[in-house]
Amino acid sequence: MERVSTDDVESVEPVSGVGLSVLARTEGMNVQRFAIEPGATVPTHSHEQEQVGYVVSGELTFLVGDGEDPTEVVVREGDSFALAAHETHGAENRGDVTVEGVDIFSPPRIAADWGDE
């Protein structure tokens, strides 16, 4: 068994106001902690992994789909969500508090490819 504490991992900020910490990992999946500050945006992207998540605090607006008119899906504290592999999505924190939660990716996803770098 592997135990990973948030104290033992480094958080990265792929875009301003979005913090990610990769936590426990197996060959088939990994868990990631996220913190999205008020006004911050996760750029629209897709990836080969299935993604499920849980919002611990705050409210996040997902923009799902290709094109100029994506579907908006609001997830709030206590909500979970699921994104299919290759499903185009982004997210915005339109609220006044930092959104915190966890994601699980299968297969594992170690680094966001939508960052500034």
C-alpha cells in the first residue's frame, strides 16, 4: 500500500490561479487535488483519460463541448462529475471563493498539457 499526503507533494500552477497536486497513483489510475481561485479559468482541452471528480468546496462552471456554444454545467460543493475520454471541456470559477476538489484519471494523468508553459 502507498500513502501519499498533500504535505509530501508539490503543487503546480499550470495557469494563473489553478493549483494541481498529483497524489496517489497506480498503473490504472491516479488521484489529483485541485484548487481554482475566484476568476481563474481552466482552458478548454481534452485528454485520453476518463475523469471523475468531487467538489469539496465552492462552485465550478464546466464548459463542455466543441464550438462557440459549449454546454454549461455547474458543480457545487458535494457534487461529483464524470467526463468521458476525449470529451472537450474547460472550467471557470465565477464565484468569490476558491473551489477545492479531487479528480481521478484512468489511465493515470500526471501533468496537465493545457498550461502556460
